[in-house]
Amino acid sequence: MAESKNLGLFDNLVNSLGLQTMIALGKFSPGGHAPEVRLDDAQQLIDILGMLQEKTAGNLTDRERSLLELTLTNLRLTYVEEVKRKPTVKGDEPEVQPETEPES
């Protein structure tokens, strides 16, 4: 009986963490506010899902395992895209000295 109560709870957990991650990545904005990208929060949520994947290895149904793998893959790809999109702050990049011609 406890097993039937748990049906869907794992899916709800994965989907909830996935949605929170997408919000942190600025892909959704609750309440109609302007989206805000919070990469640190997104990374932590992705790490939590990764830990969940490690800790539940061998204990999930094929459907649950597939949901978790697909969710993690999509979130990781979206995270990388957002990191690449993030503007760099002046001073983050090493200064490039202009090339000078050798003295003769």
C-alpha cells in the first residue's frame, strides 16, 4: 500500500527541482517578474539532482531513471549555454598587449 502512495512522488521531486533550476537559469519567471539568472543556485540544484541520481542508482524503475537522466542532461546543457551567454566583467580577462615589431 505504501508503494502505491509513492507513485509519482519521485517524478514530482525531479520535476520540481528541474523547474526551480530553470527559474534560477532565468528561463521562467514566477509572478510575471523579469527573469533573473542565478548561476550559483542553478549549479547547486543540478548538483542535488546529480547526488540523487548517484544515491538512487539501482533502485529506480526504468521510467524514473530515464526521467532523471533526461532532466539532468537538459539542465546541464542549458546551464552551459547560460554560462557562455553571461557577459564577462571587465578585468576578468587577461589583458592582451599589442604586438610590437622587434627592434633591429
